[in-house]
Amino acid sequence: MFRRDLLAGAAAGAAALPRFAIAQPSQARLLRMVPQANLTSIDPIWTTANITRNHGFMVYDTLYGLDAQFRTQPQMAEGHQVEQDGKLVTITLRTGLKFHDGKPVRAADCAASIARWMKRNPTGQKLASVLDAMEAVDDRRLRIRLKKPFPMLIHGLGSPTNPVCFIMPERIARTDAFTQIRDATGSGPFRFKTDEFNSGSRVVYERNPDYVPNPTGQPSLTAGPKQVHFDRVEWHIITDAATSAAALQAGEIDWFEQPPPEIQQLFGRNRQIVVEAMDPLPLTGILRFNHLNPPFNDKKMRQALLPAIDQADYMAAVVGPDPKMYRTDVGFFTPGTPMASDAGLGPLTGPRSIDKAKALLKEAGYTDQLIRLIGPTDILAPTALTQVGADMFRRLDVNLDFALSDWGTVVQRRTSKEPLDKGGWSVLYTAFSSFEFLDPAAHTPLRGNGAAAWPGWPTIPRLEELRDAWFDAPDLAAQQRICREMQEVAMDELPYIPVGAYISNTALRKNLQDRVSGFAIFWNIRRV
């Protein structure tokens, strides 16, 4: 859609709006928001979709939180004790914690939740390899025995990286980690209104009256007190950006999570709307390969695409042409953070050439094999990245099957390991939050552990060896050296290709204040 079409649509779209009642003083404790995508899975362990993570932080809580300086702080935990040279860790829960069904949160619930999380989270998988035993000493104390010290334990339990270690009732947490749960009972600041959930239309949460905020610190990312100032939060699924823009301007919604750049320009002329960075650090976009299916199960086929990748093209499609809004020459770690470097990035930073990529594909043995690109139509960044990618593949003259659907369907479909003739896929585009690419600990798509890896399932033993060495590194300098080598290996093996990094903006009515930055967080925010 061209910019003029979006602007015209925003002006005319009010007539087609869903008729939300405009917030009156009696509705001051109702918050309406258009989220980044439809919520199709309510299981934040089963999927790494950010919309499901955001849902998770509404209804669940975590033992520890992470502040904006990436320091771990107690959340549900009152604290912990480390003994036996780091091989015995005892975590004590705060008093008064309750699940939404009224039952108390117990150490046994935490043990079952951690066990399920360990199956899917990269840090959890590493923890599982050094875990000797985990048991509830009593209702408030959880004891973790390790075969050797694991300094990342507490950080991992508090990391907001997908999948997050949310605490669920034991009866739910016993569900196999590769099977989706259907019960969203948590102990977090909001309750999920199952009776009002209509995927593709509306998601509703109500304030949890039994929630006891952490009494210490200041709200910062997922750490500190989670003070709720709204009795009800509604997510309205509106896939048309112009309609969402008109609703925000009319005051019929309060928050538009991911407006496209053209709409952001429109909002700049409205004094009642604030456009601000969702997260001060950039998100990274990636081109993910399916390593199980031809042709990209062949490393040379993956490498052949490198000359065709222009990170500026991808980023401009997401955030517009202003270079202040994006970064190029981006590698496998979040730009501007300690593990980021330029190691091995020559194939991405040299001259761009479609013709060279064509020649390399032919050299690698490409003979018109089918390439299926799956992607969404209803979520800003992955949609924009996918469109640029489709154009690139067309210019490469490959046999492209361009399969578009809604984001929820993509999230479900990308888990399929089937061959292409049975509905499988070859490539996809998506983006990850800044804190997910800080280091190798929870960097999901940088794993090379085959069938247990994130969808795409690369088998790269050297990446796994280096990751293990990173956990044992004695200091920051050693960690940085390992990350440089990891990036060099990744640039050769290509579990995925980084396609740039961008600042994600969000738009809110001006009367909403004290938003906690990082992602769509609903505690602390209030209406003035």
C-alpha cells in the first residue's frame, strides 16, 4: 500500500470503524489497544511469538524480573541462597502469592513450571544439562541441585526472552512442552477472560484483585512493582492500519502498538497522540532457513543468497527511509551491546549483486527446485520483511511459492517439519526483541542443536560447542572473543541471515502516561 493510500484511508476509515464506545469518565479504568498481531496461541512455552509472550506477562508472573539495565531482580521470589560453591541454590517465594483460581502458589508449582520451560528455552536447555535435582523443600522453598555451578541460573529464570519462565499451577505445567495448553490460569496482574476471547476479534483481561505487587524497586522492564491502574484491558484485532489510525485519533482506542511509518507521520500532526520508541534498543530482523528441506539444507545454497541481501532495503520497508530509525551492517547480536561485533560480516557489507547471487545459486546446483516462502499479512515487521524478501527471490528467478496468511497461521505452520509436497516451508522472515539477541544464553535462532532447535532446525555442532564455552568463560573479554567466533561460524553455516535492525515505534493517546518501555507492558501505565 502506498503512503498516499494509507493517509487517505486513515481520514476516511472512521466510517468503517468497529463502534467502540468512546471512553467516558466512568470508563477511565478501561484501556483499549490494537496489538501487533492476533493471539492464536495462549501457551507462551509452546511458541516464541511475541504476541503470546505479551499475553503471558498479563496473566503470569516470574520468579525474577529483568530491569532496563538487564539486571535480574526478585519478583515472585523473596530471594535466594547459594551454597556448596554454587552447586546448591534455594529460592524462597514471597508470602501471599495466589493463582487466579484462589489456590496458593507453591514451590511445587515453580518446579513443574521450570521443568516445562527447560524443554524449550535455550538457557533452560543448558540448565537441564547441569541439573542434578530440583525439589520443593516446602510450600515456599525450591531447592535446585547442580552438577556444577551455573552462574546464569537466576538470570535465565528472570529473562523475558521467549519462551519465558512463567509460573503456572503444577496441574497445567505438567503438560508436555510440545503440546499447547488451553488453560491460562496464572498468578499475574491480570486474569484472562476465556468467556470473552474471540481469536481474530477481541482479547480481554481483567485486573486480578488478589495480585500482590513486588514491594521493592521501581517498575523497569519486567522488574519492580507491577501496579495495575486499569480494571479491564481489551485487545481489539484490527488488521487494517488506516482503521486503527482513525480509531486512535477519534479516541475509540487508546493505544496502537505497531503503526506503520506512514501512519506515524499522520499522528505527528495530532496533538493528542504521542509516538515513541517501544524499546530504546533495536529489534533484529532475520531470514530463517528450513535446514531440513531442499534446497536450503545445503550450506552453499544458503550462502548463495548473501550478495542479494540489502539490509537497508529490508529496514526501510519496516520503518521508512530515515536512516536514524534503523541499523545496517548488523550481525547476530543486538547492535550497540557488548557481544556485538563486525566479525565475519564481509559477505553482508560488501557490494550487493543479484547477478552474483544468481551465479552462486547455479554454482551450488540450483535447478529450479521449489522454494516456499511463508509469511504474514497482518503484522508490521514480518509482513514488510516478507514482501522485500519475495521481491528478492523473484529477481533471483527462482521457482517461488509465495504463501501468505495471517500471523497466527504462520506461527503454527512454521513448526511443521514436513517436506514441501506435504505443506512444509523453505524460508520465512521475522524479528526478535533487543534482549533476545544480547548474548548466546537465550538466543533462540542461534542454536545449532538440530531437532531440538527453533523452527528451521539447524545442526551446527561448532555453534553448540562455542555456546557451552561461553557459559564457562571467566570474564567479559573471553565472552566477547567467543561471540566473535560464534558469529564467524554463523556467517559460514547460516542458521539464518540478519537483515538489519530497527527501532520500533508505538502510538498512544497523550493522556496515557508512565508506560514501561521494552514491549507492550500494561502495568504502571495510567490515564491522567
